[in-house]
Amino acid sequence: MKFSQIALEARNSLFVLILSSAHLLLASPKASPTPDIIVFAAHNQEQAMAVRDRTRYQQELAVERFGLGAQPATDNGGTRKNSKKLGERTTVVSLEPSPTVDALGRREVLVHIISDTDNQGNPKPHIDPKGQPGLLVEILWDEMFFPLQEEKLPFLTFEALPSEDPAVVRYRFEPKVQAKSLILASGSVSIDVATGGVKEIRIQALHNLQSIHKQLAKLESITAEIQYERFRGTWNLPALATGHGVSHLPHLDGFFQFKFREWGHEPVLEIPEPQAVQF
């Protein structure tokens, strides 16, 4: 089986939406030794994932690849001028929940390509809406955008960081040593004190990628800085992201950097009222 097929199957298995989701959407945070504000933020992230998958929205991903000797010139991206560029690709897609559920009540997230380029950045004259989009491994997006899922909190440690804004608290998070079978992230998070909503996440690394498939061990490193926007006054959804990494995957070989944006969330399925969530 080709890796693209493996990645697509893994993505479908991870991103399948269980829309009988009263537990996901309405459950109260459980008691935890984790700081309360982190519990609230994780609860918001858990619900934001479910709310997002009830909408139709668009994403744009631009990826540039360089020789393995390339390094980012600054923490904000950009490569050194003498780096050999291997290729680039920009893809715009729309996403929405399937109109039907399977025998287990699950709903797949459908992805349709709106515009695309070849691997040298040239616009494709003909687009297959059901083709395989982008150059990054799709199953990793939610691991970066929603790293504070409630089920993952027991496997993470948290350390308070200084914050210049009294309305925002910041924490560093890292996996516990014994956590080996679950994809976890390390990095930092900025949280709105009043709402428990995530404002920014900086991913320094993703761990245990091989727990999905051994091929993902070839993704040597990936970092990301993600900005969030408030949706319907309650849920914080990813809006902008930039990052870079090193990969030995067949379709993403070399040093890469990316820019991502997401917008236009329109409900397709029923969205709970904001008062259904209390922080």
C-alpha cells in the first residue's frame, strides 16, 4: 500500500466525526490536578473540534520545500538565500461533514479541492475535487491545532510562563516520559482568562508519530505558531498558522516551511447555543 493511501485511511479513521456528541459538546470538565484554566481550555478545544466539524469552511495551505541543508533564517520562517529550493505547492480546499452516517453513527469529514498547483507552484489547468490535497500529512493538523484535548491532559505536564497581558495566562506543556502510545505535542499556549479560550499555541514538536504508522517516524521535526479566532462568541477555531520542519517522507522530502489559513465557517449541522457552554 502506498503511503498516500495509508495516510488517507489513517486520516479518515482519526477525523471521522461522531455526531451523537452530547458528551463531546456538553460534558463538564472533570476534576484534575492540571491547572483549572488548562482544563477549561481543553474543554473549549474538545468542543471546538466538534463544532468545527459541523460546519463547511475553507483552508489554504502553501508549502515550500528546500534541500536538507536549509534552515529557517528566523523563528518566524523564511529560509536563507543560498538554500536550494526543491518545490512549492499551494492548495485551497473546502471541508464539510458527510450528509450521511455509517452503521456506527459516524460522519466522515469530506474534503474537496477548489484550487491547486503542481509541485513547482504552477496552477493546475484541471482540478480533481476529490484528489489528494496538499503536501503535509493531513492527519497531523488536528494534532497541532487541538493539542489540549481532554483525554491527553493526564499525559502532559504544565509549567506557568510569564505573561505581559494580565488578561492572558501562558503555560508550557510537555509529554510525560511514560506516554509512548499517543500522539502528544510540546510547546506553549496562551489562554484568555475570562473565557478559557485558546488565543495562540506554539508547537515545538510532535511526539510518538509512529503510533499511527511507522512511516510517520520519517517526519523528523515540525514546529508551528497558530492563531485562533472566536466563533459565535464561544469556541476558538484555528485561523492562521506558520511553521517549518524536516521530513524524509517521499512526498515531503527535505526542509519545508508552510503558511496556513482557515476561514468561512458556516453551519451545516445544528450548532449548540453559546449558553450550552459555561466557563
